[in-house]
Amino acid sequence: MEMEEKIVLGLLETFHSILLLQSSTNAIEFAETLISSYWFSFSYGCLSLFNGDGMKYRIYLLLSSRMDSLLGNDSGKSIRDAALHLPSDPEDLLVFAWAKEY
């Protein structure tokens, strides 16, 4: 694993740790800030640059935690369950999502 990937993973792990504080109003505000910012572009850009399983799992785990924080009721569980089987390439993920829609 390259140093750049370790740095990005550390940043994502920090975001994830903050989101796991679900009972905190600050965690919910932080999740809303991540949603409203360029988090999707950043995270899926990381998937394109670092396509290892560690990066993929961390990004999908963070996404599932954000869903739990914002929507409640364990709404991110399906993402967590499927994380290792979802594609690393964001474009493949979009194709997969589009195909499931029809």
C-alpha cells in the first residue's frame, strides 16, 4: 500500500469514527455536511485512484454509516452487507445501479 493511500484511508477512518457517534447532534450535522459537500466526488475519485479492497470497503462502510446517521433504522445495512461485492470503479457502480433500476 502506498503512502498516499494510507493517508486517504486514515482520513476516511477519521470521518467514519465521527459518524459512529450517532447519538451526537454533531455527528448528524457532520453527516449532513459530508452529504452536501464534494464527498461523493472525493470518495469515488479515491476508488478510481486506489482500487484495493481496503479502500473500497472503507468508502462503502462510510457511506453506510452516513445513511444510518441521516435516515436511521439501520438503513445502511444493505450497503455494508454488499460492500465487498460492489465494484471498485465508480462508473461500474453507476452501470450496476442503472441495470438494477430496470
